Amino acid sequence: MALATYNRLLKAHLIAIDDIMLFPIKMNESVALFNLINHLHEQCSMIITTNKSPKQWAESMDDEILATAMLDRILYRCEVVNLDGQSYRMENRQSIFKEE
């Protein structure tokens, strides 16, 4: 991430991160993400979506301690909304997976 982009994020009032931990991330990326979250966790509002459990975060980051520290900051003073059921994206696309 470019320094100008990073500095702009540090001044944000709201940051939305969609599908966090969807893919495994490298250690240097994990550390950079932790540093960003660490700086922002009481400075700005965050909306974070994920399909992964905390245990899976540790696996994606390949570092349980770093994942725990990041989740600690994210979950402090947060509201967790668990959605269950069918995907809205797939609601009208059921035919994709049907055998003909």
C-alpha cells in the first residue's frame, strides 16, 4: 500500500473491510494489517465482514498470537452481527449448481 493511501486511511472516520481473511495472507501483510487496526481501533469506526471463525483467522495469518491481538482490538467495543441463511447473491442463481 502506498504511503499516501495509508496516511489517508489513518484520517478516516469510517473504514469498511469486506471479506477479511478470505485468502491466506503473508506475515508482512498480517503485521501491516495489525498495525493499521491497532492504530485505528479507537480512532475510527470499522465495518468488517468475514466468513471465517477466529480460529480460521489464525490459520489464514499463520500466527495465532497476532490473530488474537488483532481480534482483541476489533472486538473491543463492537457489535457483532451474525447472518445466517442463504446467500443473497446466490438467491436467484440456484440454477448454476443444479445438474441438468
